[in-house]
Amino acid sequence: MTKKKVRVRAIVVVTLEIPVDDCWGGDCPLSQVHEQAVDSMQGLLRTSVEGNSGTGKQPTLPKGTRIVGDPLVRSIITEENVDG
């Protein structure tokens, strides 16, 4: 006899506001500010998610990071046949 097994997974998508503490002069082009801010944010986020490898420190988000807006939840439902 074949039974059905249902599995549900969830993926949550959030928008984060991450402060970048870099400084730029007034004569710095905005395109450079944007590019360097994105690079800094990606480095901060990567370190936050992966942790500081080899240091024993737990991963933490940069101070001042906050969730902006409502999380979006996607559910993935699968069904499989199970003998038994």
C-alpha cells in the first residue's frame, strides 16, 4: 500500500536596513558613494552571516540593522509516495 507524505518548507524574504559607517568627502561622486557603500554592506553582511571564521565569535548583524517592511513568506509544498 502506498501512502502519501507531505512536506512543507518555508523561505522568508526580508529587507534589511544596514548602516554603513564609511565617510566620503563632499566632492566625492554619488556613484562612488553608492558603489563603496554596497561593497561595505556586502562585507558586513557576509561576516554577519558566516561569522568570523577561526575567531570563535558568533555571527552578529551590524549595530543599527533593522528589518524594513513586512517579511514575505513563501511556502513550498511537496508530496511523495511512501511504501508501507
